Amino acid sequence: MRKFFTLLWLLFPVAVLYYHFNQGQTQMAREKARIHLASIRELERAKEPNWELVVEEYDAVMKELPTGERPVVRHQIRLAKAKARLEMLDVAGAITDLTELLQESAQTHGDDAKTTRAVREMLGKAHYYATYLLKTNGAAEDEWRPFAERTRQIFRYLAEHQEPGALAQYEQRVEAEFEKTLQRRTP
């Protein structure tokens, strides 16, 4: 029995070195990215967040992640970055990013996965923001109507794939969230 414990004690450093040079590096990169994400969340909660800095930090986190990281993690970070772009009112850029992300997420996770639904909801909000901004700035109907129609289609899809009263709830939530954003923007 004593020989067994001695052998175990002698092999322990080998196991530690094996872990460190294989999964240990990946785990350290994940931990570093997790800490970086926590600092970004603090930036977002500030009284006057610097959204441009937040977007840059999300790009930095994407570079920090290990190459073999799960797609759901990358998709969630890209979704958070798109939310930050919407806060900056970079609606065109957010719509482009979210459209790409929706296609990737649907292929990877399926149409009814939580991540895909969240991306689809955010894309609907982005189209709603675009409609609202175009209408309030006096754009012609043929300019804002496609965004309004796309918003309607996205929310209808989300509602039909959930529960009967969900369409009205989604539209109310989007409108309330956008009104809060406008109130923060106006002095």
C-alpha cells in the first residue's frame, strides 16, 4: 500500500503538467475572458456608458476566447455586442450583424433554441428602431415601410412559435424599451 501512495505521489506532477499544457491553457483563456466580460458588464451598468468602448471590448473578448470555444458562447457575445450597437443607435450596423448571427445561430442551434430566439427578438427590435427613427425624421413611407414590415414578420414568427398572446407582449416590450432608450438620449 505504501508503494502505491508513493507511486501516486510521484505521478501527480506528471498529471498536473499534462493538464496545464493541454486543457489548462484553454481553461485559463476562458477564465480571462470571463473576467473581461464581467468588467464589460460593469461598463454597461455605468450611469453614462461609453458604448463605443463597450463594442471594442466585446471585440477584444472574442479574440481572447480559445479557438475551440463552443459556438453558443461566441453567439452570446456577438448578441451582446449587437445590443451595445443598438444603444449607440448604430441601427444599420446592428441589423447587419444580427442578420448574420441569426443565420449562423439557426444553423448551429436550430430555430427554436434560446440563443436563436434572443437573436431574432433583438433583430425585431433593431428593425423597429429603424422604422421609428426613419418615421420621426420625416422619411418617405417607401423608406421606412420595409423595416416596419420586417418587424411585424419577426414578431409574428416569435409569437406564433410561442404562445397566442405573445405577439402583443413582444411589441409592448420593444416599444417600452425603445422609449426608455430615447429618454436616456434626450437631455
